[in-house]
Amino acid sequence: MSSDQNKRMAEYVMDQLAGLPGVRNIPMMGGYVFYFNDRIFGGIYGSGELLIKITETSKRYMPDSEPQLPYEGTKEMLPCTILEDSEQLQRMIEEMYPELPERKKKKK
């Protein structure tokens, strides 16, 4: 997947999440990491698709999604199967928030 395709996918994801304040993404190693209120909920990695952290909520919203590794040496994530449904996607991310780890504080 090219970085241009990843960029277009990141723009599409942001469009789908436009109704959810507090969402942002950061380009990282040719992909994108997505945050909701400073907690990581997913990203676009080598496959070029949006992968979502595995939580009870994400499993409930996407029961048909099979876990996969975004890249070697990391935890499995779920390919987003509800990307086309922006309302459901936004609801899932809002409900996932309490299950997501807080951002690590940077050491000074």
C-alpha cells in the first residue's frame, strides 16, 4: 500500500468521523495513528485499511472482524468492518473510550 493510498484512506476515515469532536490522526512510518481525546483507538498500517484496537466494545460492534497483526511485534487489532456507517463508527469509538489506555506521559 502506498503512502498516497494511506493518506487518502486517512482522509476518508476523518470524513467518516467528522461528527465526533476530539478525533485526530498523526502520520507515522507511512501510516496513520488515530486518537480520540488523546487515546489511541486505531490506525492505518501496511495493509492500508483502518485497524481498531480490540476491546469488548469493538468486538460487539464488529463481531465478524478477524484479528490481525498491524505489523511484526505488536498486538492484534480488528479490521474495521463498519467504516461505511459513520454513525455506527462514531458510536463505537465513543463507547470504546473508557476501555482505551490513557496516553503515556513523556519523561522529561
